[in-house]
Amino acid sequence: MVLLQKALCKDTQRFLCLTFTSRFGYYIRHQQEVESYLNERGQLAESVRQRFSEIQSDLNLIRARLLAQQILFSRYTASPRLGQ
């Protein structure tokens, strides 16, 4: 069992090494395309971050209004009612 684990470990290391070298080789051969792709993805990520921050501020306003209503409601229900 130990020998099998060692063999699997060596195979995994060899695979990871080949994967890294093949990816690095691809990058070297297609550097301009890869850089272009990464720039596009970076721009997309920035637009998603901006949109999320817009939505988040809207959610914060909604959350604040709901909390204020909850506080008012709890004060109203906790106070004795007139005429009872």
C-alpha cells in the first residue's frame, strides 16, 4: 500500500509538472492573446465590482429603513394602548 501511495505521489508530481510546463509553454507561445484575455476579464471583474457596490448601497438603505420600522413597531406594540 505504501509503495502504491509513493508511486501515485510521483505520478501526481510528474503530472503537475507537465501541466505547469504545458501552461507556461502555451503562455509563451500565445502571450499577446493571453494578456488580452486577462485584460478583458479584469475589466469584466471591475464592472461586476462596481455593480455590486451599487446594489450593496441600495441594500444598505433598505436594511436601514426596515430596521427603523422594526424599532417603531416594537415601541408601538410595547407601549400601553390608550383606552384599554
